[in-house]
Amino acid sequence: MFTLALVGRPNVGKSTLFNRMAGKKLAIVDDRPGITRDWREAEGRLFDRTIRIIDTAGLEESFDDSIRGRMRQQTESALAHADAALFMIDGRSGVTPLDTHFAAWLRKRKMPVIMAVNKGENERVIQSAIGEAYALGLGDPIVISAEHGTGMEELYHALEPLMPEEAENDDDLDEDSGDFVDLDAIEGSEDFEFEQEEIDPEKPLKLAIVGRPNVGKSTLLNAIVEDQRVMTGPEAGITRDAIAVDWIYNDRKFKLVDTAGMRRKSKVQDKVEKMSVEDSLRAIRLAQIVVLVLDGNAIFDKQDLQIAEHIVNEGRAMIVAVNKWDAVKDKDAAKQFITDKLETSLAQIKDVPVVTMSARYGKRVDRVLKSALEIYDVWNRRTTTGKLNRWLRMLESRNPAPLVDGRQNRLKYIAQIKTRPPTFAVWVSRPDKLPGAYKRYIMNALRRDYDLPGVPIRLLVRRSKNPFSDK
């Protein structure tokens, strides 16, 4: 598939154009420069053509190990994966010395480069910028407005000679595929890099990596894919966007999603950080497996437990990855502390898989994906109704539900109504009188007898129909 990288200095509108072409608000957009730090990719449409687009960090003249320097390295890495580059400048600001510097840098690269003057809603206002753009030596500039979607026809015609021929397939085209998705119509959309769907063995497992800031989430993703795919460093809060990366482990496709660190809600005041946390929460909701990364030197901080509780409430399969294990001095005491915390603070989910590792040195990181495959099978496990009802009779005979007004509160019927997570419904004579302790007794027995460790279980209690009632 033809891949186009969007490049330029900070705040010229790359992420806005990325979202428009992708048809989803995937990248965080703000007026402040330097919001995007890692490069991210998505499939998008340009009229009748499907292309892969890459959003990159703003180019800055930094060659050291600072955050800006690392952002520049990420952009260089993104260009290595692209077939062509769209170099964007801000039409309102005109050509800056930084634009001139990076235009010269791009001319030296052996790849096609298209020149675009963005924020061209009023072409009269940006006439001087258009004239200056010719001097950059990248050919005739195209005037576009990523915010309003103008100039896209000119962009299409500029890219068309570079794109390979595409087999025509009417089934792949929507009735109105000759236009862009209206971003205003999807304002507040809950879509992310991936959507909820039925099980398909050919589709990748969706695994989100979450945790507090600076616990090693990005380092873990880099260790898994054996590449510096996302920015890392000692500074907290480097990751802002949720970055999805495709990977294959043991012939099974994965979509790994690195997320921004989540601090306590009371501490999150900055607008961009709020959007980053919302992105992380959405990644959890749309994932199938969630890896909660902990710092081995500060295991199960209060915020760790709140994140874990959110994962369980969303019904996701969870793995606890204790990072920086090489720096833990008393490993036996730390393991015991983890076990105790899981039993006391996350009593609603038993036997959560725990992986101790060092993402920085690549030790035991493969255990994370191995555990993910195992927990995914449990999360999708289904039990037949006949077997469940024979089990229910035995369970009730051992320990009947408490009497209601001197009469037996019968458990009439049970069925597994869905998987992901395993969800059961039990029909009872008086569901309103079934104590919470007895419900937990049923859930614990289900987990024990049907081998459902480490995943949330949901139990719905319903009233059984009275055959002698007219209602």
C-alpha cells in the first residue's frame, strides 16, 4: 500500500490533516507546538484511493539527546517507512528559516516530496507564503486547508503519479467515497485505532500497555518489537498519543498499543495531558488484553490499583508486568507483596498473571506475549448450558441459597450468555433476596470448577418465570 509521511516543523497542521485523511480523530491536536512526539500510522482514503498515512513529530534542528532531538530521530525513522513525503508549511506564518533548512534536508533524500502550504482558507492572505514556497526547490506548492478540507483534489492529482495502480473493486467503495469523512460529524467519536468485533483468528489481538508515567511502557513496546519504535527517556510523560504497532509472535498477529501515563485525576490539569489520559482510557476499553506495567521499586501505588480496577470494570483480560525487576533488592518480599495486594485489593479477580521483567535489558519480555495468548484463551472460553446446569444442581445441593420467608430460593437455570469476558446469567425464584455473598460463592465456584483464572467474570441474576402466573 502506498505510504505518505506528513512532515514539517511543529504546529503546521500535520496531525489535523492526518485525522482528516484517516476519517477519525486519532491524533491529539492542540494549538501549542510539539504535541506529537512519536510517529503514528493509519489507513486513510484520498477520494477513490486507499493509502497509509504517517503523522510525524515536528522537525526541529536538534541533534542531541534532548526530547526535541529524539523527536527528530523518530521523524527520520518514519520517513524510512514511507514511499513519499508531504512537506507542509504554515501559510499564515510564511516560510521560516527552519522550513528552508528542512526543505534542503528533504531534497537530499532519495524520495519524492510534495510541497503543501497549509491554512490556506483565504488564499489572498497567504499569497506571499506561496511565492516564498517556490524558492524551497520542491516544485509547485499546493494550497490546502487541513482544517476545512480544501485543496484535497490538488493533493490527489499531485500524488496520483506516485501511487501504484490499484485493482478496481466496487465492493470496497462506499456510495459517496468521492469525498472525505466530515470530522465535525464525528466530533466526540469513540473510535480508536481498532474497533470491537467478533473473534476472527486472522485479525490481530489488541493489546494495550498502560500504567503510571515513567514505569517503562514505551520501553516495553520497544523491547518487544526490538526497535526504537517509540520515544523513551528518563522524563515522565513523554508519550502523549496512543501509538499502535503491528507485531507477530508465535505466528499470531498482535496490535500493540503504547499509551500515555495515567496520573491521579486530581493532578491532571493540563489540557493536553487530559486528552492523553482520555486516549489511554479509550485504548483500554477497545483492547482485548491489557498489560498493566508497574515499577518494581514502587509496586502497587494507589494509582496502580485504580487503573487495575478500571481494567477489571471494563471486562478486559489483564496481565501485571512488574518492570525494573533487576533493580529490586528483596525479590521474595516483593513477590509476596504483589500476591497479597492482588488478593486483598483486587478480590473480584483471582490468579492474575504476573510477569517480572526488565524492559530496558530485554529480560523476560517474551513472557508478556506468552501470557497474553494464554489469558486470551481463558477470556474467550465458553461452557455448554447442559454442563452448567448439572453443575448448578450439584452446587445448590452442597450449599443452598438462604431461605426467604421460610421458603427455599431456588436456583432454576444457568447459561453462559457471552464471552469476552465470560458472562453468566442465573435464573432465581427471588433474585432481589439473593445475598451478595452467595453471588460471590457462585462466581468463585465458576472460576474454580471451569478453570477461569485471571479474567473478570460477570454474573447476572434474573427472575425465573412463574408458570402459574398470568403475567
